[in-house]
Amino acid sequence: MISGKFAITIHILTLLHKFPNDYLSSEFIAGSINLNPVLVRKEIANLKAHHIVESKEGKNGGTKLAVNAADLTLKQIFEMTFETIGLGFAKNQPNPDCPVGKNINQHLEVLYSEMNQNVSRQLEGISLEDFSNQF
Amino acid sequence: MISGKFAITIHILTLLHKFPNDYLSSEFIAGSINLNPVLVRKEIANLKAHHIVESKEGKNGGTKLAVNAADLTLKQIFEMTFETIGLGFAKNQPNPDCPVGKNINQHLEVLYSEMNQNVSRQLEGISLEDFSNQF
DNA sequence: AAATTTGTAACATATTTTATTACAGTATGA
DNA sequence: TCATACTGTAATAAAATATGTTACAAATTT
């Protein structure tokens, strides 16, 4: 399911890239996104789990990039934020006695999987540095 | 935002393609999807607005395909169901005093627009007939 | 020790999606 | 012509998901 995680995460990473020498606080980042700092910290927790950023607790603490922005692709960010492209499935199990109902989700899965590969190829060609340098 | 409209619509159209000589009732279709008939009728209303299906009211009424399945592409269905691919925007207006916040949505829009073109090209190559003949 | 910040859990609110009920209008055919 | 079986659509309800808030322990700096 699609949510704003990708957008939030890329916003965080762009900021970190713009201030490579500072530990940015979640409050500061939240001020740029206009979002609750707790939500920022949640996304940062995810980035930390993937060793993309490091953070420091305590006074003057915060977060900074731990990888080279040229090596981090939007595809990786896409995947780290658990995003997948899809156009929905029937929520309730479709009728198994109907030849269409029985197989539709399986066929949709193949289609969506191809869409994801397609988008992944595109996002693989864009680094965080590329994205950030647009600003 | 992504929902199940595309999946529901393609399910409906696949059924209609499988029974080209019958007017299928929303109840019958809903039984295959395992969905409330009213929701089926809503999607059919949309298809009717695009002249993809025709329907007949009253007893023994229902819906049938009004176009050649070979000529209807998944791209068209994608667009008719108002779907777009995206990975979210910051909901709240990002901070306009921050160079990143000020421009991020605009840059995301460009990125998402490219993703949509990419996916559209893919879906353009698949007709309803192609999809339906998998079953 | 005081101040500031992360990390995280628990809870609350808002938004979106899906489902239900209800009923007027239309066509069929016994 | 009347009972039946549909569509079309509005109004409302429920469920699911996403987003926001509060609270506070733990860590670090000065």
C-alpha cells in the first residue's frame, strides 16, 4: 500500500545531504517537512536499520548521512520504505467457483510485479545526489 | 491515491469479455468479485461514461461490452479508473522558507509523472483481450 | 545537575475505502 | 396490467489505514 513514507524519507535524506557536516535534529527536519517530529524519528529509525544514516542521542544530537549520496539510489529508498506499485486487489477473496474470480489475483500479481520492475529500473538510475542537486 | 478500482474494473471487463453474448447483472458480477453489487454498478457507471460498456435496465437487464476487447488497452482502463502512480507527497504544505521544503513537491511531481509515463507505456501494450485470454 | 535530544510505546484523530440500505425508475413477460 | 427483476443513485455506516499527539525513559553535552 502506498503512503507518504517515500516522500518523507527522500525529504529527510535531501536535507541531510544539504548539511553534510551537521547532525540535524528531528525537530529541525520536521520543521521543513511540516510534520510531527515523532514521525520523522520513525522514518529515521528505518533508515538507521538500513545503515543509511547514523544518529546521536542527547544534547546537540541528531542525524547525519552515513553513505555516499552518489551511491544511494531512489530504488533503494523505494524498497526501504516498503513501497510497492499496485492497483489493488479484490479485498475479499474472489469467488473460487468462477474461472475468472479464481485466478484474477494471481494474474494481477504478475502484472503488478512487472510494473514494479519497470519502476525500479527507472529509480535505479537516479541517485540521492542527482535528486538533491536539483534544488 | 490508489484503490481497488482498477482491479474491480478489469475484473468486470474480463467477465464481460468471457460472456460476450449476455447482459450480465451487477449481482452476478458481484458474486464473482465477492463485492457489494452497488460498488459494481458504480464502476459500471464509469465505464458507461466512457462508452466501454452498454447496459440495459429492467428485468433481464445487465451490462455488456460495447467495444472490441483487442482495442481496449490496460492503459485506458488505468486512466478511466483515475489511477495514478505516486509515492506520496508531504500532506501538510512543506515549509516555504526552506529551500528543500519549498521545492520538494514540485520535484516529486516530475518524478511521479515520469513513473506514470513509464507504467502507461507498459500498460499500453496489453489489451483486455490479452489479459482475458490468460484465463 | 540542567538542558536537549533520541527512541519508542500508547493512544487519538483524520482520512479514505468499502459496504449497506433504501428506493425511484425501467423493462419484461406471464 | 401487474408482479418481478433489474439499473441508477443518494445517503449513510462501518472498517481500514494513515497521520498526529502525548508522554516519558535513556543518552549525551555543557
